[in-house]
Amino acid sequence: MRALTVITTLLSLSGLADAQRLPPGPGPSPTVGPGPTVGPGPRVLTPTIPSKGMTPIAPGSIQQPPPAAPLPDGPTLWTFAELKVTAESPVAARLAWMARQGATHYRVYRNGALLTELDASTRGLVDQNVAPAQTVTYHVEAVEQLASAGGRPAVAPPKGGLAVLKPTSTVLETTPPKRVVMPSIEAPGGFTVAVVDAKKRSVRASWARPPWVTAYEVVRDGATIARIADPAKLSFDDVAVAPGTHKYAVRTVFTPPEGKPTFTTASSDLALRLAPFRMIAFGDSIMWGQGLAENAKFTALTRDALRTALGVEVELTSFAHSGAILRNTNAPMPAVGQQEPTGFDQNRLITPGEIPNTFPTILHQINVQAVSSTLARSEVDLVLLDGCINDVGVTTILNPKTTENDLRAVTHSKCAAMAEVLRRVRVVFPNASIVVTGYYPIVSPLTDLTALPALVATVVGTAALAAPLVGLPPDPIAALAAIALAVGAQAPLRQKLTESSLTFYNASNTALASAAMTVSAQAGIPGLATFAPVTYEPRNAYAAPSSWLWLLPTGLVAGDQDDVIALRRAQCQTRSIFDASVGRPIWTPTQSEVDAAQVKCPAASVGHPNRLGAQAYAASVSRALQPHLSRWRTQYASRRSAP
């Protein structure tokens, strides 16, 4: 009998223990009352009593209770100590707890600081003043307020001692701290901007919907251009955008239902170029494309190749001019926008590009003409530049009397001045890459001997032919046919001009390449300025079997008429144009200068690259541009997506 009583007691205690085991569960809905309280629906475990059919308990043994049956799905029991905290939104945290027997109030703490005190009828709250993406820690105290405590002395203080106050409350239990990570307000995903219509400069921004969004803001260049109140709308069309490069972003907007302050998070910026790729050409007759139709010039061929390579519109502006020199003085470099201190206005000497003229100088083209134009200089991407052959002088190169040493020295001196001009290009066009093109050997051992007298007579003058040729008088009246016959019998003229052509070619290449490297190093930008040498084989020289140069336009030989000879001849015969070409608005030319100009003006294309030569130049420039193409493709992509 005593053993049965012990067993029954053990079973009862075992069942009571199970009944007081309170596993955690979701959201509370407790009631206040004495003893442990539970939310609606939980199943309370009751003691397990042996029933009929169970194995009898041997006297003196201790029977272990059977395992408790598992709880069915649904709410489970939890206690005051099991504080529940969930993020209800990026700025609101919901707290819930069970009642604590004997508690009259609950104190809620956030990050260790008292947040609020609630009476016992409340067992939860929503903290709506939390910052997004913050880790917040809460705990709750169950407090019993003592009704008899009024804050007065409970007993008379001992003589000379402090009064002893009765406590006003007692903390019955404190929950362990509960940490919650508040959601972030995420930027829209999949952000993309794309050119919808390049001509209308229309851009579409699109994105994916992030959580918690209540609205969107579309931002261009740091300013909000649209606020979209419908969270389901995931694109915006920006129309009639000003030309240029623009940065787009989209912000997620979250405004809590209570209307408290709005929170936003922006995507990364995406730069989209709505202006065309801009390239500018400065230089002399080679850069101008003497004798070539516009679309056959190597600058135009380069433009067309870039259009294909980049898939965008390319805008070409050329200030190059036949006969241009680098600079007209050795004076200090003028300020941007100012002319060189020559004592006259170079702008009064500007003629059509086909008409040979020392002015405007290449520096004037850059520092005055381009600066005073409507070009957006900061948006120029590529500058093509040449210069120095006219500073050396074609008459010097093709004059049989010029020594190789003298020619080498003057070429190094004149072409080295390119470095100073390149530095000014860098100032005027701060974001442009620069390509400096070289020159070519004019005469080679394969040049037709019979073509040389006419070339030298036109470029230098007939008297220059006398020096290398025995028995020919330096008389300009001497017939070119007689000179051609003498040259055909011997080759000293061709040999001399071949040597001079190679001397200029090699010396100018060295000086121009050095100038480009020096300026790039000084700017700290490798490849800022690149030298593009042009490879002409001996067979491509003047009057050679596969010549890449225009012949003297006499009309007597097939292919000696350049593309624009009729236009140039008409311009040469226009008095105002011709007078400007010899400087007549500024000074009075000598009669010999006028005579020479009248001869050279119609024949100005002689010795310049023809269509095949222009293609060789375009190929040289294309090789120099290869390192820049990847960057330009990124910069000019018509569609950009956030990483």
C-alpha cells in the first residue's frame, strides 16, 4: 500500500512537471490571472494515470512515467521569460510576452534604456521609432507595485541617521535580452537606363520592385525629376534630355502608414551619354586632306570606323588648313582664347582649307578658333593633330641644295615644338585623347625620274634643279622637257631627294613621338597622346608604281586629277581668297610671292596622299586608337545596368 502511494505521488508530480513545461510558440494573446497563464488554444499536459491492462508495479520498485505525447500542430505554450520580438516593417518592431503572476506593470527597455511602462492588462506593443537596418535589443521587466508603499519613512530614523524608505515596486522577473535586426530599405534591383530614341534624346529608366516600397524617385544629375506613387510602376521615360553625359539613379521611398518621416535608399549612379562622340582635327594640308573629297579624307574614314566600332554617332569637326605651321613666333604661349603676339589678326587671313596659307597657324586653330566655337570642349573625346612639315618647309626637303645634316637639325628643332602645342591641347580639351600623325618619304628609288623635274619646279622652283645636274643652266625659262630628258639620263636628283625624304621622315617621326610621350608623362596619363607613324613603302612614293600620292594635276596622266581640283582652281581665281592667301589684307606681298602663289595654288594637291594614301593614314590612326576602344564603348553604351 505504501509503495502504491509513492508511485501515485511520483506520477502526479511527473504530470505536473509536464503541465508546467511551456515550450515557445508564436504571437501571444494571454490573460491575466493567478498562476501560469497561456494563450488561446494550447493544450495543457495532464498527469498520466495507469489504466487497466498496464503491467503491475512490483512492490518496492519505482515506475518511470511514460513519455509525454507530442503536442499537435498549432500554438504552443510559452512563458513570460520567452519575450517574442519580430520586425513588422523597417521601422517597427512588435513585442509580445506572457503574463507574469503577481505583476502589476511591465517595463519595456530598448538597448538598455527604458522605453515605456505598461499596466498588467497590456502584454505587447509596437515600437514604431526604430531606424532601418539597425540591430535592436529589447527586454521586459515584470514589476509588482506595492500598494502600501507611499515613499514615507517606515520607521523613525536612528538619531543622526538617514530615513529608510519602503520600496515602491519590486521587479519580479526580467526576460533575457531579445535581439532583432530591422529590415533594410533596399534600393531597386535591376536598375537599367537605355537610350530609347537617340534623335529625340529619350531615355528609359527601369528597375525591379524591392520590398517595403511605397513610392519611387527618379534622379538625374543629383536632382529628382519624377516621383512615382504607384509601387507597381517599374519604369520612367525621360524625354527631350539635354545633350551631354547624364547620371541617373532611382530611389526606393518608404513612408510608414502612420505618416512618419520618409526613408529613401538610392541605387548606384549610371552615366549615359546622349551627345555624339566628338572628334576634332587640327593641322596642315595632310590633316586637311588636300585634294580629297570629304568622305575620302582619312579623318572622315576614322570617323566612320569609330561609328562602326562604338555603335554611336560620331561628330567630326576639322580646323585643319593647307599650309599651316605650328606657331608663328617663339613668344611665350598666349592665354587660352588669345592670339599669338604677331601684330596682326590671323582671322583676317583665313581662307578655304584647300588654299595654301601659313595662317591660321595650328596653335591658332586650337587656341582661338576652337575656343571661340560652340563646341562643348569638355566633351571632346578625340583630337587628331599633325604639324611641322611646313615649319621645316617642303621647299627645304625637296631642294637639292639642302644638306642632310642641315635638314636633320632643322627637322628636330621645328618638330620638337609639337610638345608645347600638345600641352595646350590638353588644357583646352581636358578629357580628350590625342593622336599625332606622322609624315612619309615623298621620293623613293622607285619614283619615276621623268616626274621629278615637274615636282621640284612646282614646289621649289626651276633654278633649284641646276645644282645636281651638270650642264643645265639655272634659268627658269629652260623648258621642263629638256630638264626631264637630262634627268632621265642620270639619277643624281632622285638619289638626293630620296635621301632627303628619308632624313625628314626619320627625324620627324623621332621628334613627334618624343613630344607625345613627354606630354603624356607630364600629365601622368599613359597614352594620353599617341604618335601614329605612317608606313609608306618605296613603291608608294611620289610617281612610284603604286603611288599613294597625287601627281601634278596636268591632266596629261591618268589619275593626276584630284577630287576637288575644279573647286580649288575656282577659289584660286577668286580675288578676295587669293589676296588673303598671300597676306594682302595685312601686308603687301612681293611680285615673286604672288607669282609663286599663282603657280602653287591650283597645283596644291601634288605630293599629298590620294585615296589609297588616306586609307593608309586611317589604318595608322585605327591602330593608335585600339587601347581606347574598350573605355569608349563603356562610356558610350546606349544601355547601362547597375552591377
